[in-house]
Amino acid sequence: MKTELYRAIKEIDIKNLAEDDKEELLGIFMVTKNDLIRNQIAFMLSDLHYEKAVPFIFKKIDEIPHNNGSLVFSLQGFKVKEYFIQLIKIICEHEYEPRLMAYGIVEDLVPEISAAVKSEALTILEAHRIALEETAIDKGEDSTLHFVEQTQQLLS
């Protein structure tokens, strides 16, 4: 059933979706346990630039500790400037793939971010950097510490 449902969702022509169809997809996105279905819907909502989905995608990213890089990737199709701090937290707290995706989005947003938000982000990054230097085993390239330091440089 999960595979057939995924195939059915994948075949949807998003150009033909009405507003209530988008709402229904968002509802399915929030309750499904199937990562293929969840990711496919996130990509569809991203392609539609259905901005109402953004807080729900961030919520799902926080709920799913692993294998959420596709969800972060889907955020590239949205206006996420107001979620800049959440993206910083993804860089600090998530695995490699979501960190990489979030870093790319942050990199694109930096010119638009106010000094106050940058300052808040730098405070968060510094707290994580200190904690990681004390506790992290992996301190090499592509480690969480490396991403935190690179993001600090980007924002400075």
C-alpha cells in the first residue's frame, strides 16, 4: 500500500491542484510515517511555492532526527528569510546532509539578513562551537564543528 500510495502521489500534476488540494496534501504530509511520501509532498509544495507549508516542514524537520535532508532541501523553493535562526540551528544540531542544505540556504540569505538577526545567529553559533570543541570527537572537515565555524565566518 505504501508504495502504491507513493506512486499515486508522485503522478499528481501539481499544475492542476486547487487550494483545497494543497491543504489536503499538507495534511497528508503531517501525518504520514512514510518518508518517500513525506519527501515527495514536500517537493511538490516547494515546486508550488506553497508558503503555508514552510512552518510545517520546519516542524517535521525538528520531529525527525534522521534522514531529513530532503525536507531541508525542499526549503530552497520557499521564502525562508524569517526562519533564518531555525536554519542556523539545523546547521548546529543536525546530521551532515541537512547541515549542508541549510548552509546553502543561509549562504544565499546572508545579504538580506539584518545585523540584529546575524548577531543572534552568531551568539547561537558561538555557544555551539564552544560545546562542540569540548565534546565533539569529529573536528575535521564536514564535521558539525567545521560547519559551525564556516557559518560564523560567513556571518562575520
